[in-house]
Amino acid sequence: MNFTILVNKENPLLEDYVPDDLQRIGSFCSESDKMLVKEACINFEIMCADALKDNMNIKAISAYRSYDYQKKLYEYYIKTRGLKYASKCSAKPGYSEHQTGLAVDVMGENGDYNLFGKTKEFKWMMKNSYKYGFILRYPSDKEKITGYKYEPWHYRYVGKKLAATLFLENITLEEYYLRD
Ligand SMILES: [Zn+2]
């Protein structure tokens, strides 16, 4: 499993791509039946356990999503909100990071992921998530680079080493690949 894989609007996954070592996230930090790739899952659980020690309640509300699930989700957004909204706020099937099993959407104690950016849990994540290998994937000042609007709830596991690089240099995964 390549933890540094780049999936975005230019770099899709194959329709039949399914990570081979998905693991269910512990119920103390997840809604039921959410899965991540094993190494991402273990580090997510450790991160949430450490956050709990600081009275931060972080919960996964979406993690691995199959191609078919993403297809249904995208079609739902087009139907209810229109193509323009769908393409800015959701990913076409095959183009979602969630299909890698390395991306996770979270919420804090207020129970609303849309408002996660205003929570104390978000502040904690901004300070600490890279130590566990997770980065904020779609920052507010990088919308033109990532192609996605700001998503304070969406985190991506890239491994601890790369996460530290991206965090310290304040760059996105796209900028990291452009640089190489
Ligand atoms: Zn997400």
C-alpha cells in the first residue's frame, strides 16, 4: 500500500480498486462500520485516544467509500444540488480519496462536521494530526491548487514522515508532487 498516493481531479483510481487491508475503526472514535487501511486505522485510533486525554472528542463519520458508493453519492448531489455544486463539493466516482481507504471525515463534540472548523477539536487537529500521519487535505487557502473548497473535516493519512514535511512546509500533496 502506497500511503503517499495522489488522488485528485487529474489522478483517478481504477473502478475496481479496493484496498486489501481495510480494518474497522474502533467504536470509541467512529460511527459504526467505518473502515480505513490498517496502518491508517491504527494511527487514527491512537490519535483519537490521545485527543480524548485532552478532552477532545473526535469521531469518524465517513472513511473508506467504494466506487459504487461514491457514484451514488455524486449522482445524489447532482440531483439535489446541481452539477456545479456536485463537482466542487463532491468527487466523481474514481476520483475520491475516500476510495483509497486513507481519507477520513470527522466531527467533534458539536456533532456537525460542517461546523468542525469552529471547534476545539479542529484546533487540536491542526496542531497535532501530522504527528499521527494525517494532514488537512483541503485547506482554505489552497482551493485553487487542490480543486476543492475548504473542508476542515477531511483528513488524509500519508504516513508520519510525509505528514511532517507537508505540515512544516505548509504545502498540499499536489504541491509536493509538483516540486519533485
Ligand atoms: Zn472527505
